Amino acid sequence: MVFVTKYRKKVITSEILQQLNKIFDETCSKWECELVEFNGEVDHVHLLITFNPKVQLSKFIANLKTVSSRLIRRDFADYLARFYTKPLLWTGSYFVASCGGVTIEQLKEYVEHQSTPI
């Protein structure tokens, strides 16, 4: 799963990335899903998640984006105000793919090797 920052602004710092990891992990647990791997770059994040088959994917993703945006904007309000005049963090879209033919380890390796922000 990939979420991109609004206007592809380069706003994700290592501190924000750490906070997003915690937020996504906690949110996944509440939905009986597992955040297997997480990483990101300055303008997007990658999440490798195993889903509970009972979860409605669109509602789960909306919740991930809403909760993470609200908490990051709360905790980093002054910093984000330099980039956004409105209460935004993510674009309205997202990318999701189900993966077959590759192992979880291969997917984890791909996510781990994303360039981490400074």
C-alpha cells in the first residue's frame, strides 16, 4: 500500500516517519490486521499489511489515512504549516496491490530498501 503526500510535498522527516510507523501499527491492530513492514521517503510511505478477510478495505484505508493525518498534523502543526495552508497530509488517492508469486520476505526487503528521509 502506498500513500502520497498532498501535492507530493517533501514533508516526511525521520521523526514523522517514526510517528507514522507507530500510528499505522496501532491502527492496524485495532482492525485485526498486521503491519508487517513500513518505510517511506520524503513524499510517500509504503505499508506491507496482512489483512483480516472480514475488513472492508476501503473503510480500513480511509481510517488509516484519516487517523494518521489528524495525529501528524496535531503533533507537527508548526512544521506542516510551512507547506500546507489547509489541514492536509495525504492525497485523496492511494495505491494498493495484492501480491502473489513473491514471498513476504521479498516484499519486506523491497519496503526496507526505500530511501529513508533524513
